[in-house]
Amino acid sequence: MTKLLNIKSTTKDNSNSPSLLATADVAVIGGGVVGCAVARRLALEGASVVLLEKAADILGGASKGNSAILHTGFDAPIDSLEMECVRNGYHEYLQIHKSLNLPVLKTGALVAAWTEEEVERFAGILAKAQHNGIEDLRLLNPEETLKLEPKLSSSIRAAILVPREFVIDPWSAPLAYLKQALANGGQAIFNAEVLSGDFDGSNWLLQTSRGGVKAKYVINCAGLYGDLLDRNLLGESKFTIKPRKGQFVVFDKAANALIQAIILPVPTERTKGIVIFPTIFGNLAVGPTAEEQESRNDASVHKNTLNDLHTQAVNRIPALANIPITATYAGIRPASEKKEYRIVEDVSRNWITLGGIRSTGLTSALGLAQHVLGLLENQGAEFESLSEPVVPQVPNLAEHLQRDWETHSGHSAGYGEIVCHCEMVTQREISNALEGLVPAGSVDGLKRRTRATMGRCQGFYCAARLAELTEGRFEEPFAVGKAHG
Amino acid sequence: MDKSVLNDNCDVAIIGSGPAGLAAAILLKYSGIQKVVVLEREAEAGGIPRHCGHPPFGIREFKRILTGPKYAKKLVETALNAGVEIVLKTTVTSLGTEGELSLVSPEGPSQLSAKRVLLATGIRETPRSARFVSGSRALGICTTGTLQSMVYLKNRIPFRSPLVVGTEIVSFSALLTCKNAGIQPVAMLEEKPQPHVRWPIYQLTRWFCVPLLLQTSIVNILGTERVEAVQVSDENGNVREIACDGVLFTGQYTPESSLVRESHLELDPETNSPVVDSFGRCSDPVYFATGNMVQLPRNQARVPIFYLAENLPNPVDDAGQCWSQGRAVAKNIVKDLN
Ligand SMILES: Cc1cc2nc3c(=O)[nH]c(=O)nc-3n(C[C@H](O)[C@H](O)[C@H](O)COP(=O)(O)OP(=O)(O)OC[C@H]3O[C@@H](n4cnc5c(N)ncnc54)[C@H](O)[C@@H]3O)c2cc1C
Ligand SMILES: Cc1cc2nc3c(=O)[nH]c(=O)nc-3n(C[C@H](O)[C@H](O)[C@H](O)COP(=O)(O)OP(=O)(O)OC[C@H]3O[C@@H](n4cnc5c(N)ncnc54)[C@H](O)[C@@H]3O)c2cc1C
């Protein structure tokens, strides 16, 4: 049976309570994309899993804002664990996406060179891709590039076509992973920050802000807080998170017609650089920047940076000059002092840390989950995988596939009304997002599940109706009270 | 309402049931046009005035001073009495050639074929994101339209002590709405040396005890879950923090014209309005546009009397003017059909 606890945290003094919130084979700490994927894999393997998330909903950390690209790994570090997890994650995603109703936008990517110097780096990129087993890259001259993407600035020098770089839905994917974990016996507990814990030689007793949780194994998927969690519970951390912010500007859907592919810059050692990419929701976005910062949760945007991004995008695709802006956002990469993933195992204490999953975690999450399973089995864990796992579906939010409002006559009867006009979100979609296996736990969670208020008007027309429809649902609601007078 | 219009033909289809669309519909019926259908995506007709809970509306139209909601109701009644068909919860999703409209309603998708189409989808304010304002994306950031619809349609408030940005006419609507709802703004901000509208800004801000900060701009919005403070910079570049629980962005209008942008009709990139001739006709002669969705390029804009010409924002017409424009374009449609 599935059990989902989503009681709002009011007290933090449950730690003395003798009764446990949950007992499981494995506790997964963190409801980012990595934690959700790990919970799914282990649940499918027949383990009893409990996912502990400190926020009221999943995806409040690094997984909140990314570029949503499903990477082939053509430019990943050679022979790295990252490359392996990206490759495996990529393949598993393509295997399972249809059954979970997750979309793929088969855009392909162009690595675009704008200077001779960048063209000179192409040889290295092609060699690396070859080594990584991505063999379908093609070098294009300016004419060929502009034939594929006529709206690109004609100052393009050359490009490499990477046909199998795709775009996915960054929020529905992890949601689907966690849903599948819960549909197959897993548990998720929200508002449950893991504060401390003890290992008694065979089991962990974790103290969360909601109470105790007992588990044989612990997987630390705390993303931006992974090092702190290790320090608190293990006494030391083998790495330090160096938060690195990336800001984005999202153009109106009209921009989507201008470009087909993901336009990548020639990457440097430090960053993949500023990308111009179609989103699964039908927009075109530019970003991310790479800004080191102290804060692990300050995802603020900055006027000058946004202006710079806008200028860069217009330089590459001049027609963007006439396209309005829909949104701006930022995400924070859980980078560490080293470039590679920081997978740390404490075999004597049944603990695995998936740390520093910096800039490819959306793609690699399913691969990381496979890797964790292997590590646990090496540690002696034995599970019996489910013979007929439940496969729950998530609602489609992709613009190129059928949305709720478009379902053909008969079925569409009863969608209630369109609540958010810019993103065409129906009342039925809102109600569904507030129910089910993983109901929205916050305003942001509702937006990520439905797209409501994420379009052009940013809530001008629909926020009032949403306030009404979500009354009493969230600790931090749309409306703070009644109007009087 | 009569759903029989769907998958059907009509003489004139009007998109949007605000003052402009309804005024046009009424005039068309009075002029003997047979089948006039108004398509409205909301559950209620009337457009923006539905949530402007204050006077003065209706002076020109009804020779009376009404609040926005009463005015909207009266317009709708007049239209229905004149024989206008108003179809609610029905969104126009695309504009085809030869007046072929794609619609969607809770009953499903449908088509409507019109001899003439009048676009009257109105205007909205520019949200924080498109203004590239720095800072957190916490709760409590909205526009006047959101505030008004929360207060007047849903009896709720999005914040208790917001910072108000802008000094256009709608900014005073915002102050009035705050006053009515028991919201006390902490300050009103204007980047320019003078407010956009002189009267009644000085009086109103004084009456409501809202400090008016001129030559002041937002540097950063602070707050994790909800807005906690805003850093502002004055004319000398001095930055200070103002505690507040929200930011209300007012004005900086932009036409609700995405339907046009995605269609075969020509759009003026400067104003985001459909390109129209002096008869209100779009680049496809079957289509007309009116009301606030039609903004003139800056150099041709009519200057409302209480605006200072030198610091004109995108000017916007009041409901009465939209009503007049709707009628004027409707007359052109009548001539065109006969
Ligand atoms: C700007 C940007 C662009 C990117 N682009 C791409 C891309 O195009 N393709 C791609 O594949 N990847 C991309 N990524 C990378 C990807 O987003 C990250 O690798 C991924 O989100 C990391 O997820 P995570 O689960 O490790 O961490 P997080 O998402 O941070 O999840 C950790 C979770 O743990 C919770 N938590 C923390 N401490 C505790 C505690 N003590 N108790 C309970 N819960 C706790 C947090 O609340 C959080 O929800 C990008 C990232 C950024 C920032
Ligand atoms: C926040 C705000 C406050 C204002 N306050 C005042 C005030 O106090 N006094 C005043 O005189 N003026 C005010 N105005 C100006 C206002 O725009 C006009 O008064 C007037 O409402 C404009 O009339 P309209 O018919 O052009 O558009 P609107 O009144 O905006 O009506 C447009 C209608 O079109 C519908 N629509 C849009 N797209 C579609 C679609 N695809 N399918 C179907 N239906 C669609 C909308 O739902 C809406 O009902 C305010 C404007 C704003 C934005």
C-alpha cells in the first residue's frame, strides 16, 4: 500500500517521540531529480524506500531551474562516472518516457562557432565525442548551418550537429519517478529535514524535523546541502559544495518558430556556456550564466545579467529583438571544488552520498540510480525486483503534444474552464495536481505541475482564480487573507 | 448561453466582451446585422471593468456614474437585450483566413466562421519578469489586474503592506483598491522626477499616507518564500531597504495580442498591436480591431489630458474611450458588410 505523509510541519520537537515516522530498507534524503530517480529504482527493485524531503514539495533545490536538455554526453569527461551515468540515464529515459507519459522534443543541437578560435577547438570536441561513443556528430559549414537554422546570425563560422541532444520536461520527469516509487510501495515524507542520525551497526535512526525514521541504508541525495548532511551525520564530508548560479531569460512562444535545435556554444573547461534552447513548453530560452556564490538558496535574478543574456541571444538570432519576454529565472548548480561527481561510500555505515551532481543531473539521474543499486548490491543488500511494477502516468505539459484542453470532444467535456489562459491550463488539471500520489505542496509545486501563471501575463488574469481554487492548500498561499472594508 | 453558434456561421464574431467588444456588438445589432456573436474566455462577460470596484464608469455610455462591476453588468444586459449572443468560457485559439476561428470550450473544440471578425481582447500590465527587475521570485509580486481581481472578484488580498511601483492612472486605481481592501502600501515608487499623472497623485498619496518616492528605482527584491523587503536606490544612488510583504507593479501596458502574433495578421512590433488602417481594419480585410488592444505608435498617440507629454508611458484609453472606439469600428463594419 502506498502511504504519503504530507502534514504541514508545525513543531520541531518530535525527536523524543518513541514512535517512528517510517521504517524502511533504504532512506533517500532529498527530493531533487536524483533522489526521485533513486527512490524509483529501489522501489522497482523491491526495496522498501522512504524519501525524506525538507521542503513541502519536491524540486525546490538545484532541480528547480535548469536547461532541461537530455544530454548524450558527447562532451562529458572521458571515461568518467558522469559519462557512464549520463549515457545510462539517457537510454533509460528514452526507454521509459512513453510509458510514464513523459515527453521528448527531438531538437538535436548545434555547437556553434562564432570565431576562428572556436572553430579550431572543433577537432577536440569531435574526438571526445568519438571516444564517448557518440558517433553521429557532423561538421557543418556556414551554408549548411544556415540552411538548417536560417534565423541564426549569418556571422556563424561553422557548427557541429549533434542529432540526439533532446529537450525534456524538467519537472514532470522527477515527478513521474517519485510517483512510480510511491505507486510501488515507496513512501515520501515532506517537511522532514534530516537533522541528525545514529548508526547502530546495522540500522540508521535518522532524526528529522517531523520525527524519527529507521532505515538500513541511507542515500544522501541532498544536492546543494549534500556536504552539510555528510558533515552532520558522518562527522566529515569528502567534498564542499560551491554553489554556482545560472540565470535564464525565457522568450515568448512566438520565438519558438525561429529555431529548431539547441544552440550550444563551444564549451570551455569551466562551463557549458550560454545556450539558446527550445523549451518543452513551447518557449525559447537563453542561459545559463555561471556565477559562483556563497548562498545555497539565493536564486535571484539580476537586471544587468538578464540584459546581457538578452543581448547575446539577439546577437545570435537577430529576429529575437522583436519578441517579448515571458519569464526570467535562475537555478543553482551543486558544484563542488572538483569537476567530477562526488560519489562517496561509507561501506561500514551503509551510507552512500551522491554529491556534486553539477550540471548533468537531469539526464544522469536514472543512470545514477542504477549505479546506486550496484553499490548497494556490492554492500550485500539483497532485493527481489517487482515482477509487474505499476506504471503511473503524469499529465502532459509539452506544447507539441496534446494538452488537457485539446483532448478531443467527449473527453474534454468536463475540463471545467480554462483557468490560466496564457498556458491554457484547465480547472481539471489544477484539481488533479492538488490530489493523487504526489500532490502539489506549494504554489511553485502547483506551477511546475500545471504551468499555471508561467506564461506571458505571469498571473495577471488567473492568480485570483488560483487563489480561490487553492484556498487552504499551501502553507504559503497566493492570498494572505480576506479583503475587508 | 446559446451553444448552437459553435461549428456554425455568423455575420460578425467579436473576440472579447470588454467595453469595446460589447459596444461594437450592440451597435451592430442596432444597425440590423443579424447574427452577432461575442466570444469570451472568462466565465463572466464585461472585461476589465468587472474588477475595477470603483467609479467613475459609464458617464459617456449611460450618463451615470457607476462602479466598474455595475457598469460591466449594465453593458452586458444592454447587449443581451439587443440580441447579441454572448458565449462564455470560450477561448479563441487561432485566427484563420476568411474569418475561420478555432475555439475551445468545456464542450470541446469547435470552429466558427464569420463574415467579419472584430478583435477586442484588451490590454494587460507588464509583469515583473518582462521588466527585468532584480531579486528573488518570492510570493507577493503582482500587477494591479491581479490585485483588483483578487479583491473585487474573490474578496482576497495578495499582501498587506506592498511597495507600489509606477505612477500611471492605473496606479491610482491600485491605491484605491488597496484602501478598499485594508491594504496599506509602504511607499509608491517612480523612476522619473515627476509622476506620470500629476493629478490626483499628490493628493491621493497624501490622503492614504503613502510616501511618494520620485527618482527612485528598485535595486533588488528580497525574500525567500514571500517578499520581505525591497532595496531601492534614490537619485544620488543611495541604496536603502524598505520592509514590505509584496511588490505591486502597475501600468506599462501591453496589448493582449498573442492571438494576432501567432496568426497571419500583421503585428506592429513597437506597440504589440495589430496593424490597422484608419477604419480599424487589419492586414486581412476580414479582420478589424478595436479598444485597448489597438495602441498607436508613440508619435501618433493621443495624449490624455492629465498625462504629462514629456514622460508619457504607453498611453491607455479608459473604458468610455474604448466603448466609443468599439462603436466607431462597428460602424465601419456595417458599411463594409452592406
Ligand atoms: C542552471 C542549470 C542548468 C542545468 N542544465 C541541465 C541540463 O540541461 N541537463 C541536465 O541533465 N542537467 C542540468 N542541470 C543539472 C541538474 O539540474 C542538477 O544536476 C540536478 O538538479 C541536481 O539534483 P539533485 O537531486 O542532486 O539536487 P537538488 O535538486 O538540490 O535536490 C536536493 C534536495 O534535497 C533536499 N534536502 C537538502 N538537505 C536536506 C535534509 N537535510 N533533509 C531533507 N531534505 C534535504 C533539498 O530540499 C532538495 O530538494 C542544470 C543545473 C543548473 C543549475
Ligand atoms: C488593471 C487595469 C485597470 C484598469 N482600470 C481602469 C479604470 O479604473 N477605469 C477605466 O476607465 N479603465 C481602466 N482600465 C483600462 C481598461 O483596459 C479599459 O477600461 C477597458 O476595459 C478596455 O476595454 P477593452 O474592451 O478594450 O478590453 P477588456 O476590458 O480588457 O476586455 C477584453 C476581453 O477579451 C477577452 N479575451 C481576450 N483574449 C481572448 C480570447 N483569445 N478568446 C476569448 N476572449 C478573449 C478577455 O477575457 C476580456 O474579457 C484598466 C486596465 C487595466 C489593465
